[in-house]
Amino acid sequence: MAAALAATSAEDNVLYENQGSICWGEGAYATVTTRAGEPLSAITARLAEVDVENWRAYGWATFELSYALYGLDDASKADAVTLMIPRREVRFQNGTVLLRALTAVDLDALESRLADAVLTGGIEPAEARVEVDVDGHDAENYRAAVAAGIAEIRSGALDKVILSRVVPVPEDIDMPTTYLTGRLANSPARSFLLRLQGWEALGFSPEIVISVSSGGEVVTQPLAGTRAFLGDHEADRVRRDELYRDAKEVFEHAISVRLAATELSTVCTPSTVRVEEFMSVKERGSVQHLASQLSGSLAPDRTGWDAFAALFPAVTASGIPKASACELIRRAETQPRGLYSGAVLTVEPDGAIDAALILRSVFRRDGDIWLRAGAGVVAQSTPERELEETREKLRSVSRFLVPTR
């Protein structure tokens, strides 16, 4: 039903799925933005000025926020974080539906729209597809970029970098129907569908950058190490076993977990930082990943935004050390990342933050539509294998692109 509401909306709106609960907000009552270089703590002060009880903010952070966090210049000077307090909102959780609006007229209209969606069955998954060249587009340039990245890593400049490539979508797509069709075939940690401040995107996020509870519990969930997951039980089992035996994949995962623990220790009481899950395998659409989960309790003098700044960008979408990786990404990739490998966020007045890593996504902006995927490059990498990894990840989305009718 939330996707059906999004399909009927002519305003900025955000749908966010979090472990079975779905929330959707529409129409900006207030918008809070920060530009690269502004402290994230300014967001708290600006949100405190919003005169709406029990608000929930929806928004995004671009990857380019990382440049400011690590002292790198961002020539775009664009908004790094944008949050919207919606005029209308629907929350689906545990079989209940909560409708919120700032006026009685808006509430009645929202109830009518939801009733219409229920009566008509909302939107349905579609069979038609838009074909994209995930295998060959920009393949040679990507191989060359990976080879150059491997050389820098072997020189000692850094340990790991995630390099990505863009694949254009050649015709217009129906974003809500693509979201619904793809969501039924994916098993994400979070999912989203948004139109906000010039960006349109949908995605099936494999992991969270960070989740901060109202009580100050901080959780992060690095996924690193990838093999295809195609639905053939025996073949998928063989590939899963390969993950555990592949020294490159295990090394890539282990150093990512180590950095996540170090970052948590900068904002949490050190004795509370723990690895709750280590190197299990999570199935995420067309791929399977080595996965870990870490947590800690915020130190008394720290906030959720401090934790977000410490963990952003996700180690699994940037590299190690992050400053060196972000600098290499900026040099090696020909297009700014924007939302790709940034975060979709929900923020609560009690300080809770949930931030999904923007991967396995489709983007639309200024008339262009594209996919983007990357692979973790370490000293043991090969250009061909990393290219194939991007193909495996792209298929989580590319197989479900529904053309506009």
C-alpha cells in the first residue's frame, strides 16, 4: 500500500522499510539541510525548531559528505544531508496502520487515498522489463581502474578501496512498480523508495550504516565478501563455502570488522563495544555476503550524529583507511557518487537514527536514470573478479526494471 501511495504522489515523498515496519511521508512541512563542512550537530538544533509533535524526519546523506568528514574538498558544494518533516505520514507496523497529517483536511484526503489503494489492490508487480548492459558497459575502464587501485594498495598507500561503475538505463522506468517488483525478489536489511530535493531513487539495501536507539545503543552491520546467489541450492552452497575458503574475501571482511570496532570505540564506552555476529552469510537478492554485526553504548557526551559521523561512509562502500580510500575514489571515478553509497535516514525526536546504506539501487536525476555497483579491492584482488562482482550486484536490481507504461 505504501508503494501505491507513492505512485499517486506529486510531492516529495519517502518510503522506508525497516525490519517489517514500513513508513511513508509526503509533502515537506519543514526541510533541514547541511552542506559539506557544516557540523552534523547543527541538524539537531534545526530539528528542535520544528513545531510538530512526535515528528519523524526522512532524508538522505550523499557520499560526498565523507569528503568534508575527512578533510577533502568537495567541488560540488551541494547539500550533503537533507531531511524532510512530512505534512502527511502513514506508518504500517504489526498489522496496524497509523495515519498522521497536520490538518484535518489532509488527514481525510490521506484516508481516502489509502482506502482507494486497498479497494483497487494498489499496484501490482509487472512482467515487462527494460534491458540494460550490466556485463559490458564501461568494463574495460573499470578493469583499468581496479588494476590501478591494486597497484596503489600494493605500494602501501591504503589497504582497501571500493571502486564502482555506472550503468545507464536506456529508457524511462516506473519507479514504484520497479520497487515493488524488485522487493518481492530481494531480501534486504532495509528498502526505500524516494523522491526528495531533486533525487529519485529506490533500493534494496543489504546493510545498515548505523542504527542508534533512543537509549543510545549503536549497531552497525558490515557486509564484505561476495559470491553470486542464484537460487540453485547446491551451486549456492558451493559458492557459500568458497567465501569461507577465499583468503581475499576473508581478509577483506576481517579488516572491515576491525575498522568498524575501532570507529565504534571512538563514540561508545569502549567496554561496551562487541562483535555480536561474526562472518555469517547473508543472502541479498542475487548475491550472498559475509556478514558481521557490532554494537556499543554511546558514551555520555556523545550523540547519535556523532556516531553517524564516526561510521560514515560505510567501510564496505569506501575503504581502509577511509580518508585515503575516499581520496582515491574521487580521483578514480569519473562521476560523483551522489546518493550511491550514501545513506537513507529516518530520525526521531528522541535521538534515534536509522541509516540504510544506499546500494542495490536505481537513481533518477535531471532526466538520467542509472544503476551503480562497486567491489572491494585489496592487494589480492584481480580486475576480472571485481568486475564480475559488480555484475552480480547489479543483477539484484537490473532484472526488475519496469518500463513506464
